[in-house]
Amino acid sequence: MDALIFDTANAHTFVQGFAFIGHHAGFLAHKALEQLALSGAALAIGAVVALPVGIALGHFHRGSTVAIGASIVGRALPSILLIAVFLTVLGIGFTNNMAALAVLATGPMLTNAYEGVDGVERDVTDAAQGMGMSPVQILRRVELPLALPLIFTGIRIAAVTVVATAPIAAIAGGGGLGDVIVNQASYRLEGVLGACYCVMALSAGVWLALLALQQAMTPRPLRGVTVPSAGDQSRKELL
């Protein structure tokens, strides 16, 4: 009987989370936009740093240790620790949280950009070179179009990771839906749950939007073509 009452209470709270969204739609939408602005800025900075480095290393087929190391470090460092470290330099607010989330975003983008370009078959690039293409033309017209699916996968992973992690920015004045999640005293448990549902929906929406953008940017003949990563090729060699 006690278990049944406990489960019923949990179910009621679960439903109340959706009710909170309905009653505070405008407020949550404003907080979601704050979170998207913070996440978008962090993702843009991460992309500006990580994508050129990953693409260049992949084009020259060097630096796999750098790419893999960046991915490991980016995922291993807790964002809350980075926020605390940046507090001493950047203070509380948007800039501090943006920098910490940008570090989190660089790993998957750098690694996937490297593996996407490095994984293009050498026969394809050799044929392009034999046709008289310069290294820049090979990169722009051959390697990047073929590597685009894997590059976009890295961007999607980074984007969803940043959006899902951004609520912790509330502890350092970053705003967003985290303002509700960390303030159960004011918004009660149903408010915390409602904000969590919004974070989940926001993450899914970002993933789908980037997937649609990838489809739009991929040349029609290359849609559905996958580029094996360096890890895939190594496994094949072992087999």
C-alpha cells in the first residue's frame, strides 16, 4: 500500500511538471532563449578553434594524438570546475560560462573533423591530384564534401552536450533554464521538472535542426554516403 501511494505521488509530480510549463510558458521560453544564446556563443567559439585545426590535421594526415587527446581532455574536465577556474579571470556572468562551455564543445568537433578528412580514401585524393588539382582544391572540392557527414556529427554531439550542460551556468550567473532547476525553493519540484523537460526538448530540437542543416548542405549525390573513420580503418586492418 505504501509503495502504491509513493508511486501515485511521483506520477502526480511528473504530471505537474508539464502543468508548470503550461502555466509559465512565456517565462520558460525566455529562459530557453537565454540558454540557446549562451550555448550558441560557446559552440561558435569552439567551432572557430576546433574545426580549422581538425581539418588541417586531417588534410596532412598528422596529429591523431592531438585530436584524440583534445576529445579526452574536453570530456574529462568537469564544466563546473572550468567555471570555477574562469571565475578568477572572467568573473561571474555570460563570458565565464561561455568560455567553459566552449572548452567542452571543442573535443568532439576537433576529433570528428580530423577523422572525417583523414578518413577520405587516398585513391580519391590521388586521382584528384592526378587531374591537376592543387592541395587547396582537393581539400575544398573532394575531402570536405566527403567528410561533411562526420564533421556535422561532431557538431551535433558538441551542440547537444553544450545545451544539456548549460543549466549549470546558473550557479555563476549564466542564466537560462538552470535558474529554475537550481532554485527548487522558489519554483518547487514541479518547476524543476518542467525546466528539465524543456532542456530535453531543447536538446532534441537542436539535434534535429542540425541534422536538417546537414541534409541541406550535403550535395545530393553524397547524401547517404558515409566516410570510415580512422578507428574503423584500424579495426579492419586488425581483422
